[in-house]
Amino acid sequence: MLQTLLQNKFFGIGSKNFTGISLDSYNVKGLLFEQGTAQKYFIERNRDLPQLLKKIWENKKISSKKVKLTLKNPFCLVRYFSFPKMDKKKIRQALTFELNKYIPFPSNQVYFDFFVLKEINPSEIFIILAVAKKDVIDPILESFEKAGLDVSEIDLDSIALINFFLEAYPEENKNLNACVLDLGYDFSVMSILNKGFPYLTRDIKFSIKDIFEVVSRVRDIHIDDVENWALLSENKEDFLSLAQDNISNLCGELKSSFDYFEVNKGEQIDILFINRGLLSVEGLEDIFSKSLGTKISAIKVPADKWNGLKEDVSVGKLNSFKDNFSVVFGLNT
């Protein structure tokens, strides 16, 4: 039985001893936390999940079976809206009957959780609602059960990334309107924060896979090898040229959301933060900046987050992947 759909700063329980896992169709990324400190890491291709999990636990010698999980899936949604002010238990009961107003799925086919972000006035509150289809969640839970693991909490990547961002960039949260963009292998998600308060989250029809497929076809490189090829300095300009059209389309979608925010709030987006991913390729930030006319920054994991790592990782190797774990660290905020 799924006890808690979402967690952390918005949906939190706050245990400090667990393995945090970010799961998407491409990778399984994880960190073992002991007393709130990252001790071990892993990143593997997502294939045959139950067997992969067993292998990870064996190879990494992880004794704890407790897991906190964060997902990115098109059938996992986040919504924001105003709602009549009432007791939290009554809010949950009311939402159970009114979910169909806010989501495109039948309410009996989903798990949901919510958090009251702020009070608008004495009779009205502003809510963040997170929803995940049962036919997405249940098979994933079965995979973890087959591996002998206990999933105590499930989060969504967009919320975990917001939690991480709020902790790692406190000054930006107080003073700026920021867009946080999570570039994904199959699709991407953006969230707009109005001076520290989440205001809008939406899926974007952009995927890193689309770019990789173009490069694979044009340059006759296997799609599994495109990322390493793109990171080589001699291939940078070639990759940027092949990625240009996809990036421009992405910026067009972002701009429409920026305009929506500006019309409704009367304020502008000050900065776009991008969950690193493709930004490891030098020059991509310039494409975003020129297309949007907005300041761009990569989301980075502070170096002290890795201070407790007990594994022998060279500085060069650590620098090549560390910022890709921001979502997993978001499970520990």
C-alpha cells in the first residue's frame, strides 16, 4: 500500500537514513544517505529494474532496504490552484470528490497528495496538487518489492528539484522570479517560482532523446554513444548546429509560459535555471540566452554535499556527473 505519494519540504516525513533514487526511462540514479549525508552513489541504465536493483544493492553493499523514490513520467502531474480554506483532512476529502476538475484522468485511477503553499485571504488558500496514475506507480512498486526493497515515499522530479533549488539558491528565491527547467531524456518539465513560491509547473514537448536521434542519424553514431561524442571539444560546434532547431522549439514553449506569467502576475522572469544535463556541452547556454533574452544558469550541486562520500572517486570523474544528482539531493532537503 502506498503510504505517502510525495514528500520533502512540501510533502515531508524527513527520515535521514535511506537510499534516494531518481527513476526515469533512461537512468537509475541513486544516493545512499546516512544521517542526512550522501555516502555512496550509483548511476545505471534502466534495464530489467528488479535485477538491476538487486545488483546495485549487492555491488554497493547497501544494507538498508528503505527507499525514497522520485519519478519523471508524463502520467505524473502537478497542478496549482486556489481552494476554499478548511481543515487539512477536509481538504483531502473534498479533493477526492473534485479531482476530475483538475486532472485529465479518472480520479479512481490515481494516487494524489497536496500541500497548502500559502493563504491568499481569510477564506482562500493556494494549493499544489501532485497526481500519479496507479498503472504507472504499481508496476514500479512491484519491481522494488521483487528486489526486496521498501519504498516508503514517492516524489515527482519537478517537486524534488524545486525542493533542492529552494535550499541551494536561497537568495534567488527571495528576490527573483525564476524558471527551473529539468531537461529530460524523454520529455522535460519546467516550473516557475514567484519569489520562492511555486506558481506553475508544466511538461514540455522536448527531449534529449530527440537531439540524440538526430545526431545518431546524421553522424552515423549509435545513440548510446552520442552523449560522450557531444562532450568532446572537437565535436562541440557540430553538436550545437544539429541541436539548434530542437533548442529553438523548446525556447518557444518556454517563452509562451513566460508570457503567461507576465500577463497574470505583471512581472517578468528574471532567470532560467537549467538542471545541468546537456549544459555540459559548452555553448548551449548561449543558445538559450539569445533565444529567450533571459539570464541563464546551470543548477549546480554544492561541493559540500559530496563531503561525506566514502567511495574512491577521482575529482575529474566526480565533476563530470555530480550536478546530475540535484533531483536525488532534493529528496533529502
